[in-house]
Amino acid sequence: MSTPISRPRRSLYPHLLGLAVPLLIEPLVRAPYLTIARWLRDFSSWPEERRRAYQQSRLRDIIRYAAEHVPFYRTLLGGRNLSGIRLADLPVIDKCRIRQDMDAFHGEHWARIPHITKESSGTTGEPFRYPLDRQAWAHIYAAMLHFWEREGYQYGERVVMLGSPTTLARGNTWKVWLRNMMERHVFSAAGIDIDDATSLRRAMLASAAQGALWYGYAGTIAAMADAVATEGAPLTGPRLIVTTAEALRPEWRRRIETVFGAPVFDQYGCNDGGMMSQTCRRGRFHVAENVSILEILDGENPCPPGVEGDVTVTNLHARVLPFLRYQVGDRAVLGEGPCPCGRPGVTLERVAGRKAERLMLPDGTELSSAPTSYVFERTHNVRRWQIVQTDPRHITVRLDVGPGYDEKEGRAIIEDLEKLCGQALMVTLSTSEPITLTRAGKHLLVIRAFEERDQTTPTRTGRVGCEQKEHQVMTSMKPEGTQQ
């Protein structure tokens, strides 16, 4: 059913806020984020050689700082000629390595450097608490604002925040509260429940807020679209929608754009490590080159474009806790050649999801969640899904389905999964089990439940520990419209 859409009008407030922030707010928070966002308008148009020179200059400064002031790197690089050090000469690290000895990775007198304490949302397990330089944060936030503005948002227009626990979304300091208020961030539609009634109510709240931009979890906004399509309720839609935190599935994008009549852009980023990217209208993720240097690695070797590997980032501004060749725990694929949209810079063809969200096949090999997603893209009545692997030979597929779902569609799902994984892996479908969410309300596509029972089970790669502990789920969502 079509839904009448109206749009919020522009006002004078964004212009006034743009004048006030550099004079009042940036000195208060000690982070020139809007100034950097305006600089990015020029930076993004620089020739590639000039952008690479900027990155290399920042990289040399960070490596020199780490070699002189960070115990881990001082031991590693002590006495070496730093002018000849390449990024590839540094070891790859992850949060497990940092957690083992945080003091070794802190810069000397790091508490004197303006910083904020950040915490990962615990998408796949225990949250990771770490300090982040305010300058590093400013570059990440500025890149996000820059991406939004390229698609039609004007800084200072109202932003409706969707998904995420309210406490996590709002922040917990008065400075964050002040910035949210000044930037007109609306949290009335926050929260992690995505049943039909809650999703419809959330859509009505978002509509009433008259935001120019809706920003939130992909699954949350998809559930809103499903609820509004069912009811045919009139609403005020945004100018654009930006999804984050979860993989934006193609069928979700189609439903969201059809119902709300606004273009959808997907954001992928992280504060630990430091990265920000957002899709263009051609679907590629454009990487913010002012924030970090991105590598896609297979072990220690770089992956060519088109080949999936581990996302590895080097933050160009973090000194409190330098993130050098830091693997964030995700898998992605580099884009090949210039982006068809015409914008320059490094791109990702796709983000394949968490390393932990992979099926283990009976022969010990692992399968990314990306190809399994294609199975469900061809379905018509599956709204969301989750695979729970109880042992290396059995998976249960939890389905949240619409009223048109039947046994024929279920048999097709089983057949497609057996073709993909092999018949040695037994597939069971369930439309009554709840889809589990993390403590932050994120939807994991694959849960390897047998590793929750045995945290030391080795994979074929021989890696154990951190990634295998990152499957714990904290809350659950009972799907609406499921068959008992």
C-alpha cells in the first residue's frame, strides 16, 4: 500500500549553528569537528597524489610518536631508522593483544592528552573500553558529517536516532548532551524492540519529529518499513536515511526506500581502530581517507580488489592509544578501479560482516555469512533470519516471516543452503524461536553456539580466544507474525 509522504522544510537554524559551533562548542569540547568537516570539502577533491602525501605525512608522525612514547613500539622499533619504516613492517594487532597489556600500548603521559573514554557496543561479546584522542574522534565525526552533507543533509537539521538502547544512544556526559541538543538529535524513537506494534509506533514518532535525516540500525528501520506498509499510515518522511551498526541487506534497502520514499545510504565504521565509510548512490563504501589508512589482509598479505579479507586500519591521529595495523574483527572486499559514481578515493565493494559470523563446515573450513545472505534475498516472505550453529554438522535457521510464508518457501531455503554448504550439514528451520540480539540491540546473522560451550575449540586457522568469545547474546526479540 502506498504511503503519502511529506518532507520537512529547511530553516535558518543550521546556518546560525554553523557560525556558533567553531566559536563556542568546539573550544568547549576541545575537538574541531565542524571545522574539519568543512576542510573535508576541499580534501575530498584533492588529487590522489596529494591525499596520499597527507596520509604518509600523518603516518610518519604517528609511527615516530609510537616509537618514542609507546612501550610496545619503543621495544619493537628502538634503534631503527624510522625514516625507512613502512606500514607493512609493523605487526598486525587486535583488541585481544591490546587487552593483554593495555599499559604497553598507552602513550607516556597519555592522560594529559585531551581524550574521551569510548566503549565498543559489545556486538559480539564483552565491550572493549579504551581512550580515544579528541582529535581522532573529531576526524571520525567530521567524516560522518561530510558524508551526510554530500547526500543533501545540512548540519544543524534535525536528526532522528533509530535503534540502539536509549542510554547508549544519548551518551553519558553533559558535553555530549549539549552537543546532541544543539545539533537537534531526537531520541524519542530509540530502543531495540522491533515487533510490529513497536515499529509502527517508532515510525510515527520519527514522522512527528520531522527530521531531515533518519539515522539508525538497518534492521530497526526495515522493521519500521514493514509495519508502515502493513498499516498504510501517512507520515512525514526524511530527506535521506542512513543505516549503521548492522549489515544493510538488499531486500531491506528496497523495502525502506519504497515505503519511506527516501534514498538509503549505509555507513560502516568503528571508533576503535578509527574508520568511517558510507555508500554512494552506486552502492560502494567510500572510505574517509582523513581518518585512517585501510588494508584488507589475508594473514599478513594484502588482498587484491574483489577478494575478501580482514579489515585492518591504522588511525592517523590516535596518540593516547595508537591503533597501528589494528584488525577490527570484520571482513570486507576492496573495490576495483574508480567508483562508477565518479568520486575519487579508496572504496569497499562490500562489507562481509564479523569474522565471528561464519559457519564452520564439517570439514573444518569456514563460510562467510555473505553467500548465505543471497539465499534469503530470493525469498518473498522472510523479513529477517538468523543461523544458529549448534555443532559443526547442524544449523537451525530462525525465521521471522510474513503471512505469505509456506512450506514450499521453507523447502527452497533448505535446498539452497544444502547446495551452498553441502548435505553433510543438516538444516532445520524454525519460525517460533526468537531471533537473539546483542546487548546493544544488534542482529547477528550467525551464532556459533557450540563455541559458547567450548571456548577453546580451534578452527582450521588455529586461532582461538578473542573471536571465539565474541558470540554471547544478551537480549532476545520475539518475531511478530511467526507461525507456532
